[in-house]
Amino acid sequence: MDIPYTVQPRPDTGVYNAKVGMWLFLASEVMLFGGLFSAYILLRVSAPPDTWPQGWLSVPLGTLNTLILALSAITTLMAWAACKARMFDRYKVYQGVTLLLALVFLSIKAYEYRDKLTHYTVTLKDGRIADGHLVSRDDTTVVLDGQFVESRAHLMNPKRHPAKHEEIRISMDEVKRLQNYGPAYNTFTALYFTMSGLHALHILGGMLVFAYLWGPGSRMWKTDPARFTNRVEIAGLFWHFVDLVWIFLFPVLYLT
Amino acid sequence: MSLKAVHLVFVTALSALCFGTAVWKFRDYFGPHGVPGDLGFAVVSVLCGGLVLIYGRYFLKKLKSIGYL
């Protein structure tokens, strides 16, 4: 039995069924990300002065990732256009480039996460606060490449309180609290890891679909090219949604 | 709504991001703590915004035969 309306538009909706399904899915995704964006904005505007981090994320890396996702949106469109023009070889090239760009995006994201997860704030028993990247740590000593700060408020905007970084050796006996810039550090890092992590999972999901359509799934081209082209289109719709989310995430997380 | 229409929305959003970033960085540069890097970022953002608009025209011309639904 054939599945109806995989190629021909359904008379009542005017489009093929998979496209309707994808749009319904994207509507639910808008609500998911919309809730997170709303939470971010409300927490951001209600934060007391000097308690919300600024300049914690690398704008050059964020900009590079924006460029990479923009290019991947173009290659996704070109892959679909190549299918429409019955140029399967060109489709393979564009889809392959999309996959590579997505991989580069995730690699940069992983580097950024690593940078945050190896960045520590150490509160000493005498009240001093040391902040910097972890060099080494064992049962007796923790070594940071960082600085001592007067208060946590100074950590919120590193550009306003520039300081020279140096190697700091702290005995574990002196440590009251040792905390990295992970999701549990503060509200900003919790939101940053939740939103960018959810976005990265979507990138990963898109990559799996693209890899399938580029590899084993592309066999359909020989038997039903029109249906395959529609599959490429709805995968592209999902990818564009993920790219659009990043266009909102980038200024909200990196620039505000 | 086809991929072509969504791509048009994407290109519009991307150009808005580029020009928005440019305005933000120009304001930073002409503000009390402005540095030359802000001006450089702003100029590059304007150029990127222009490139995105040129690309938008190109892709619309190239995909003229494909519908928006």
C-alpha cells in the first residue's frame, strides 16, 4: 500500500503531508524555545545591577559560528535546488558541505564549553576569591591561571576590571568552595548551557538526518526522486529553524 | 510555505542581525569607552549585511521558477 500525499499536494492543505507534519513540529519547537527565551529575558531584566555577567562569552567565536550556520543554510537550500534541477551529484556536494559545517559548529561549541568548564572560582576560608582557568588539581593543591578579585561583582564584567593573570597556587586546606563555570555556577550559566545545549542537540539531530539523506537514504533518488526531493526540503526546513534560533541566541547570549 | 520562503525569512533575519550589530557597535565606539575594535566590528557588520542583501537578490533570481508554497 502506498503512503498518500508524499509527493502530490493534499487537496485540503495544498501541500504534501510531510510538510504539514514538519510545520506542526516546528510550531511546537517555537513554543519550547519561546519559553526559554522568555525566561532568559525576564531573569535578565530583573537581575540587580552588577549581578549579571557581561562579556563572559567569546564574541569572535560566536560570530564565527553565526557565519558557519549562515553558510550551512545556503548549502542546504542549494542541495534542495540541485535536487529540483535533477543534479544529484551537486546535491551530494552541497549536503556534504552542510554536514561538515555543522561538525565545525559543534566543535567550536565544544571548545567554548570546555573553556567554561575549566574556569574556576575558588572561595578561600579567609574570604579571598580567586578566579581563573584550572592548571592542575590534586588532593593537596589547586593551581589556577588567574587573579584574586575583591568581590564576586568584579567577576561579572571582566572588561571593567581588567587584571593581569598569573599562576596561583592554593592549598586545599584553605579552600572553602571550589566551583567551575558550569550550569550550577549562576543563573546566566544555567540559561547559557540549557539554551545553547538544547540548540546543539538540535544541530546533532539535523546532522543525523542529513547524514542519512546523504548516505543510505539517498538510494531513494533512483526509485522516487520527487519524494526524495521533498525529504530534502523538509530536512532543510528544520535546519533553517535551527539556524533562526541561533540568530536570536547569538545576540541574546553573546552581545547583551 | 516552501524552503525558498523560509530561506527568505532567514536572509531577512540575518541582515537584520548584521545591521543591528553594526548599530550597537557604532554606539559603543562613539560612547565613553569606545575602542577601535568596536569600529572595526561595526564596519565588518555593515559589509556582511550588504553581502547578505546582495545574496538575497541573487538567490531570488536563481530560484525564480520555484514557488513559495
